[in-house]
Amino acid sequence: MLNYSLKRLASAVPTLLILITVAFFLIRIAPGGPFDSEKALPPEIEANLEAKYQLDDPLVVQYVRYLGDILMFDFGPSFHYRDWTVNELIAQGAPVSFTLGAIALVLAMLFGTTIGVWAALKQNTVADYATMSIAMIGISVPNFVMAPLLVLAFAIGLGWLPAGGWDGSVSRMVLPSIALALPMIAYIARITRGSMIEVLHSDFIRTARAKGLPEREVLVRHALKPALLPVISYLGPAAAAILTGSVVIERIFTIPGIGSHFVQGALNRDYTLVMGVVIFYGVLIIVLNYLVDLVYAWLDPRIRYDN
Amino acid sequence: MPVVRRLLLTLALVLLPVAGLPADGPVIHRGLGPSPDTLDIHRAQGLSAFNLLRDLHEGLLTRDPHGRPVPGMASAWSVSEDGRTWRFELDPAARWSDGAPIVAADFVRGVARAREPGTASPTVGWLAPIERVEAPDPATVVFELAHPVPWFEELLTLPVAFPYPPAGRAVSSGAFRLVEQVPGSVFRLERNPYFRAVDSVAPAAVTWHVTEEPSAELARFRAGELHATETVPPGRIDWLREQLGEALRISPYLGSFYLVYNLRQPKFAAPELRQALSLAIDRSLLTERVLGAGELPATRLVPPGLDGWPDETRDRDYRSDVERARALLRRAGHPGGRGLDVELRFNSSLAHRRMAVAVAAMWKQQLGVRTRLVNEEWKVFVTNRRHGRITEIVRGGWIADWADPANFLDNFHSASPLNYAFLSDAELDRLLDAARALRGPARLETLLAAEDRLLDRHAIIPLYYYVSRHLVDPRLSGWEDNVMDIHLSRWLDLED
């Protein structure tokens, strides 16, 4: 197990380096720079700014210096938010995005698996078909459609919840986390149903039932764990879905998380902020996938032995 | 028990400001628009940063609810006969937000810092006419100008001319002071107890909410979370008027929208061609049917609403003159639009896209000219427009920095970095240069001649004048629509 986990960890380093390199040069190739605006700056001011942010060196020199800086965990000053460093912006945005993402993930797991198991038990009944049809709609409707609908109904129509903003209060978390979780609830429900049906038809469940175990015991003790395996392996992609989803959701609900910095940073050509967020996302996805692999290996011994 | 009590007390303290209940005035929630770049008075340049800075700081002059310049930190001033020496007496009540008095040296320090190369101030160019600024005594500021500047009073209401505190003191000089800022989210301001006119400031606090998406801002206004929005999403004006009635505030704005020919392109060499394309556009149709947010059709550059400037918007025909346009195009060597296709480039925006599609359709239907529409992301667009290597016809526009026609016209001086037409016209340059040395009606006449000259050259196609668009809670008083679209929070109040 240790051997396996170390091997997986070592492969993360080159992945990250490739990510950094590609992102660094891609954003620099994009036309327009951080200081371009409607009213063109006088050339001497532009030169001052470029000198201040060390943009006047050759690109390769900047790249090498950047690699050195990030080894020291210094992501540099933001080019757009002149009063802030990228470290400060990420430190401020990360807890917000994490909170939102974590709530959404918990909601998705809780409701997704429950609905999935229930549908599996009612296999091929009206209830099953109805639930799965709704789930299909949940998967197909993108969250940038779902989110404004939720706002329209619960913030503007009923006036129960705020339409946006973030101050750490629960009421402001409800709509964005539901909007973020909905497609995942649907997806997890479908996965759970499928694998639960498969497990329920397997020999060891038949054996458990033949031994006279109560149905409840059969489900909870024997069927649930193997049925959840595909759900666990979906958690890696799910985390990525939360990250990309939050980019949209954070903008719709004006939430000051990493996602909105990512979009705004790219539009503003805020090189350092975009790089900071890319690295942050990269590390996060790599770590989450790594954890999922570990959990998976723990749940299914065949995996750790094969490797 | 004490623990519970302490918890409840803390909870009450936390909830109080959110609920907007401080006894001595309302908390006003305003939409800010995009996240401001910085709160440094010399480095800021976006509209949203300026709105915040006008609440946090004050200059020698400030703006009244109608957007007109009025005394700020200066209680009185005089200007010399030649218009080049301005002498300001400071209001003795002027204080920094820590209670220390504001002195003339703070203004001298401000100009000096703006001009330091290390500051890299994008707006320092506005101070160019200032030759010298001095503080003969702590209560007097004297400016020596290189030439008379008719908009000097307005210039002093801009952040780049605000006083700057001595090093190491994070203080502000305006009606409010900053309590908290979360980038990309909110800026919380509270009333500055040391503000020189604090008794006239009704709001106990102002919270500016960053609103990158106009539709999200609209939702928050409809849910009762904002008292005033920065803008209104385009294209839904009728629906909004029906839904929100008197909350919708649309009013003329000192801004002009036009298309610009890149005169470096050989295909635009013939003035007849440039005029023909302009004549083929039905501006009434464009503003009423396509944009529909109250924009005023335009055939000139400088918008109405400036003192002493003729208002050309009344009793004019803004429909197209197709017959003349066809004749001109024929004379330019393109009968029926033959052999002519043009490219129209604009930055991504729903309003611009609608405009571009409509203009292209008019050119095609009326003149037979084919148009390629090129939609570019903002940074790409401004870069291409500035270089002028690949552009043909680009979207142009200008929002006044101060209420003066030269602010619009100087952009077409051959030496201006904002001359996207790459127009080089000796007569226009001569008129603009001459106006700089003049004052009063003679200056306006010269500028009017300059505008005529610019339009005669057909370097631009004026389309419409901007309007400002806001949603304002009917309970919010002190919000007066004005052509500068400047609304300081200190004039606002919230009625129960």
C-alpha cells in the first residue's frame, strides 16, 4: 500500500510541471496585456509598469524566475488587483470556494446515494422510472440555467433567501450550493442505482439472503459497500466538476471565491493571478485524485496488488 | 449560562450591522460594477474605483447631487486675469479620517507623488497643464498652469488631484472611511466622523457590492438587497419598465458612440465612400428598435448637455439618406456596392453585437456592401484597435472625463494616442491647438469649427449618445440623474 501511494505521488510532480509550463506560455501568447485599456497609457508609464512587474525581461527569463518564486510559495503581486498579492487573493478566496464545494459534495453524496439505492430497490417500477427521468433532466440542465431559476423562485419570487453575495452566513450558502450540487446528485443517483442493481443480483447477496439475514442487514452490511465503489471513483471527477461548476456559480451569485478570480483574471490578463489559480486547481485535483485512488485501493484489494 | 449570554451578545453584534440598524442613519447598499483595480488615488483608473474613491476622499472641489463641481476642501478660490494662476483657500474644518488637519502641503505631495515615475500613474496625464503647485501657507494652495484650462475646476474633483497623506498614514479625506474590503465581493464604508461636513451626511454606512454580471445585479436589486445598481442588463428595458416602474432611471450621459475608419487602409481613401456608409445608416431605427434603452441618435461627436454647446439633437432627421449614399458610392467607384466589402470589429457585448448586425444589414440592403463582423474579447480588441494593423472599421466611443467638448475632440488630434482613425489633418490640429490658448465663446466657436472639420473628413460615423441606466430604490432620496452620472453616497438618504 505504501509503495503504491509513493509511486502515485511521484507521478504528480511532472504532471504539475507540464501544467505550469503550458499555462504560463499560453496566457502570455493571448493578445493584449494586463495594462491595456480603453484609454491607452502613455508609453513611459507603460514602460514603468512593465519594469515594476518585471515584464520587460525575455519570456524564458520570466519563466525561470517564476518557477523559482513558486518553489518559495510566492505567486507574486496581482496585476489587476494592485493592492493585493496572489497569495492573499487565494487565501481569501479558497476558504469560500472550499466551503461551497464541500457543502455541495456532501449534499450530492447524501441525496445522490439515497435516491440511487431507493430507485434500485424499486427497480422497474413507476417510482424508479420517474426518479431516473428527473435525474436525467438534472444532468442535462446546465447549472447556469438552473442557478438563475433558483434565484427567480426562492430569492425574487418567495423572498426566502438572498440572491447573491457572501458573508459566511448559512442563508447565502443555500442557493449556490444547491445549484452546484444538483447535477451531481442526479449523476450519483444514476451511478448508485446501476451498481446497486448489479450487486443485488450477485451470488454473495443471494447467499446472504439464503442464510436468512433480514433484508435491511443484507443491504447495509453486504450490498452498500461494493455498490458504492463506482461512486467513490466518481469523486475525483466530481471534485473537478465542482471546481469548474463553481466558476459559473460564483459569478452568478457574486461569490468571492477562486472561481470568479479565475474568470476575471483571464479576462484582465492578470498573468500572476491566473497562474496562481491554475496551480492551485492543479494541485487540488491531483491531490483529490490521489486520495480517491487510495480509498479505492483500500476498498478493493485487487488494485493495490496489481500495481 | 454566561457562555450562552456571551454567545447571544456576540451574535447580536455580528448581526446588527448586517441588518442595517445603527441608530444614527441608514446603511445604503450600492452596486459597484466590476471589481476596482486599486484604491490608490494615483493608480486607479476604472469607473468603479473612481466611484469608491469619491466616497472615501475629497478634492479641493467635489460634485453636488447634480454632478456639478462645488466647493470641497477649498472654501474659496480665485483665478488670475490670464487664467493661469489659481489660488485656493482651504476649509479650516478639513480633516483626515484620523482627525489630523489637512494642509496645503498634502495637495503638493499628491501632485508630486502622481508624477513620480515609480507611481506609474495612468491618469497623471490629466495633470499635464499644471506647471507648478505651491503651498505658500498651510491654508493656501496655488497652481500655476501652462495655459488656461477651462475644465480646471472639474479636474480637481478627480482622484489624481486629491490630497495625499504623509507617508505611513493610511487615512482618507472623504465623507466615508473604509472598514473592510473583500476583493471581488464587497467594500464596507462607514461615515467618517472627522469629515468637514459630517453633519450633512445621512448614511451611517455604505456597502458597495462588486457586481461583475449585470443580470446578477438585477436579481439582487429585485430581491431587495441593493438600493441602487451600477447598470441595467441591455435589451430588457421595456420589460424592466413594466416590472420596476419608477425604479428604472434612464438619463442622458456625456458619452458618444461611433464607428471609426482606419484611414491607413487604402480602401477607405475616398471620402465619398466613407460618407456613403454613414448616410446609409438609419440612426432612429438603430436607437429605437435595436438598442431601445433611450439612447439618442447622433450625427455629431460631442453630446448635448455641455454649457454653451449647441444642442443638435432637436428637430433633426436621423433616418438614412439612401439616394445620396448610393450616388456617393457610385462616385467612389463602387456602384451598387460592387467590389467593396468591409470589416466591422467590436468588443464582446450584447449591445455592440446588436448594433453591428443592424449596421451590417443596412449597408447590405441599402448599398449592397458586404460586411464581415468580427467580435473580439476586450483586451484583444483594444490592442488591435490601438495598433491599427488589421482593423478596418472599429467600434469607438468616449465617455467624458470632464464636461468639455475638447475632451472628445482632442482624441482626433494627429498626436493623440487615442486617434484610432489615424487621422492626420493639419487644419483640425490647428483648430484644436488654437482652442487651447482661447477662453469663453471664442474657444467654443473654435472647437465647434474643429468638430465640423472632423465630420467633414468623415473619419468617424457617429451613431448615438449614451444614456446612464440605473435601478434606484424609490425610497432612496438624493439620487439626481445627471450627465456625468456621478452620485456621491454622501448626498443619499433612505426613507422608511
